[in-house]
Amino acid sequence: TYVIAEPCVDLLDKACIEECPVDCIYEGNRKLYIHPDECVDCGACEPVCPVEAIFYEDDVPEEWAPYTKAEVDFFDEL
Ligand code: SF4
């Protein structure tokens, strides 16, 4: 799955939502979230993010590692 990290917080540009072929990017209060079970790893969202907030799960920078878990937790809590 792909993960949306810190640069999205309070920005929510939403260009990624337009690109996602399976509509698995959802809006939270302060950022967007990618549903880990619905994402098909196509990578279409990554280059359109204006702030480079989107990473393949294995490529999330270490300082933003908590965002990988936050993505899962967001959907668990729905
Ligand atoms: Fe959607 Fe593809 Fe991005 Fe996954 S990688 S969130 S399927 S656009």
C-alpha cells in the first residue's frame, strides 16, 4: 500500500483523489488517508501530490514512519 505522510497535514490538496483508479483515498479532519486494503499499489497518486507526501510503504522516510500506522488506525476507528 501507499502511505500519505506529514506534508498532507492541513493541506489536503486532493489531486491524488482524482488520480486514484479505485477511489481508496479518503478525507480525514487534517489529512487524506489511503485505505491499506483497497490500494492496488498502482502508484498513480504519488507523482501528482504537490508536496510529495505520498510514499510506497517501504519507502516512507523514517521520521514519518508513524504515518504508516496512522493510516491503518484511521480505518480501524471508522
Ligand atoms: Fe490509489 Fe494507486 Fe495511490 Fe493506491 S497507489 S492510493 S490505488 S492511486
